[in-house]
Amino acid sequence: MLYDLIVVGGGPAGLAAANSAYEKGLRNILIVERDKELGGILNQCIHNGFGLHRFKEELTGPEYAHRFIEMLKDTSVQVMCDTMVLTVTENKEVHVINTEQGYQVLRAKAVVLAMGCRERTRGAIAIPGHRPSGVFTAGSAQRYLNMEGYMVGKRVIILGSGDIGLIMARRMTLEGAKVLACVEVMPYSGGLMRNIVQCLQDYDIPLYLSHTVTDIQQENGRLSHVTVSKVDESRNPIPGTEMEFDCDTLLLSVGLIPENELTRGAGIQMDMRTNGAIVYENMETSIPGVFACGNVVHVHDLVDYVSQESEKAGAAAADFVTNPKTDEQAVQLKNGNGVSYTVPQQVRISRIEKNLEVFFRVRQVYGQSVIEVKDDETLLCSFKREYMTPGEMQQIKLPKMILDKAAGNTIEISVKEA
């Protein structure tokens, strides 16, 4: 069967993309989701704080997802849950399998990739010591606790200060566990400042920066002790700085990885900085008619930004189906001093109507600073910031009139202290 649009993933990105494409006139749309219901990771995020940008009110994760699910109820958008996508090809064939229809090959005029991301595990960071029960990724523990109803432990150490780990520090405390410490290998937190305040400081949970777990001990197959050591500037443990914690649970919040096996399998060009696809200003990938959005492109810190980006991808997919355009020359967006990556990476200036939104992260903590945007020869514009940290994604808007003045084939975004 030929669809106008197939959206791979039914989380916040996929839902927003499908709804936007429908609003732009597409009617034959299919969402393919591997879980048994729509909503993605939001279903296990029962804390509030979602939707302040998108809906101008504070919602829980399930409530935020429900808003988009409700939007789709009165549309012709089709949903195929409990279905695994095996392959996406460059000619926009989507190979799927489930227990009811078996193996199918679906075809589409356009595809939106919205598979989200996954957590780094203990194997990715090579923590030494025993391999007992009681070691979980923070997201796994969140699902056990919030959706399955299992308390994963009573005395907890959290390694990494990503937002999921910070939120689980508060969640475990509210459920009666004792969170002994949050340990971060970097000299700064990897999460939002509001989560550090609301999830750690409000509950008197200590945060040890420039520290990491250097040993894990067990008793009768269960985690019993964790050793934490201070690290030097090269992130190597410093002998003599060890602290031992008596605990039964270790939660890992050590980073997220965009889920891009399907993207690579399709032959789409990848960005090694983000581990996501290289995208144009409208979230189109290197394959015309295949778009990517949300955490599969780069890891966001706010779901509101995921929805915003995904609505852009859905609208662009609808435009591709109804009004395909020929290739146009693109300018490359480069990360300069202090910037780790930019999204988008390629910009077709002729397709921008008013502003180009650029997302990026900085490499270190900055106080008063200036974001500079340059072409090959001159400074195009600059933006002042009071504070920036790698844990919080930055956003700037570049007016089309500024971009039209750019000379050469590259635009560089860099940061310097004021």
C-alpha cells in the first residue's frame, strides 16, 4: 500500500509531525510505533514541568502526550502499534513486522524518522567491579517504578547528572528510598538548573562534581557497596580520594544516544557530533523526502522543543508530497570555538521565509558571553548571554535578511566570553 507519509515512532516527535502534516493537507498518514500504545517515553514521565512553551501550562508527561493523541482522534491518521520497523530504504520503503499482519513492506511518498533515543549503559562507560543485580539505567528504573509498580531499591547512588537521573533522585526519595548522592564525572552538571534545584537541593541530596564510580561490590548477588573517587582534569581517578557508600542500588544517568540504526541502514548522511542525521533547515535528510526530528536528530532537554522541531518536519514532509522542489544550493553551518554542534547543519537560504532557528550546545560553562555568527569573511550578527552550560540546549534565530548577506559556502557559530 502507498501512503502519503509514514512516521516511524509514536512518541512526542512522531505525534507532532503527523499532526502537523495533517494540518498541512495530507490525509493518508500512518504512524508506526513499536510499543503497545502511543506516547513514547512520556508515558513513564509522571512528573510535571512539560508543556510550558507549547501549551502555556504545566503538564505531566502522559498529559502532554494525551494532548497530541486527542488532536489525532478526529483525523484520518492511521496508527499501527506493537509493530517493529526493520528497515527503511532510500526509495522510502518501510519494512515492518507484528504478530497480526506479519511481515509487510509499506511504501510512502515521504517518511519522517522519529525514533527517539536510548540510554548509555554500564558497558558503554566500563565501570569496574562486580556485575550484581541492583544496577539500572535511570530510565529503566523510572519505568519499573512509574509504570510497572516495582520499587527498585532503598539506598541509592546515582551516577551522572542528566535530567532523568536528577528526576529519579526526587522520585526515589518521594517513594521512601534514601538517595545518598548524585555523582558527576564532569566539573558541571549535565542537567537543567531547575532540576538540580528542585530534585537535589530541595531534598538535601549532595552532588559530587568531578567524581565517578570506581568500584562496585556485591553480597549474595546484590549490589552492596559503591566506591566513588574524585577525578583529575583528564577524568582519571585520583588515588586517596575514595569514598565508600553502603547501598543496594546504582542508577546510571550517563547520557543518551539517538536511535539511528534505521537511519544508517537507509544510507543517510550522519553527523558524528550529534550521532544523528545531517539535516537541512526543514529537517530533511540527505535523502529527498526523508525527514528526521526530535531526539533521533540530537538530544533535546525540553519536549516542547521536540514538538516544535517535529511540527516543522511534518509540515515540510507535507510540502514535499504536494509541492516537490528541485535541489538548491546549501550553505553549511559550522560549529566554531566553544560550540559542540549545530542543528541544522545545512541551510538552503532561498527556502527560509523569515527566520532560521538554530539549536546548539556549548562545550563548557560560560558566564557573560557572546554568540557570534560569521560567514567566510565578516561578523554577521551576535547575541549576548548571561549564562550557558553544556546541559542546556541553546537556541538563536537568524533573520533571513542577515543570511542573505552571507558570503561564501559556510556560516560559523562560535562563543566567546564577554
